[in-house]
Amino acid sequence: MREQLGAGTATVTRDSDQGYEYLLLTVAPHEKISDARARLAEHAEYGKWELTRSVLLYGGTRKYWLRRRVMRVERTI
């Protein structure tokens, strides 16, 4: 299983216009779907990610796009 932030295996990209960052999770066809579900649940619970899109590609590869809102913090000092 690969994770990408932005582009790549596990990639995170930030979309400053919409205020989200995206994570692309790629699962190979030979990997168990239960492992992928556990990984998605882990990201959702601990990383505050939400599932945006999932695709089953030819050959059995699965891709999951997750997103979370970017928290902007301003300095107070």
C-alpha cells in the first residue's frame, strides 16, 4: 500500500484556494482490502481525514482520495 501527499505513493497536497489538503492512498491488487479499510479508518480517526473519492482501476488497483481542512493560525505576539 502506498500513501502520497500531493503526487506520488503517499502524497499530501494543499489547495490554498479551497482550504483543504489532500492525501492520495494507492492500494495494489495483491493487497488485502481489509488492510486498506483499516488504513483508511486510521487516517480518518487520528488524522481528521475524510474520504472524498475512491476508484477501482483496471487491473485491480484501488485509489482513495482523502481531504482535511487546513487550519490557519495567526501569531498573537
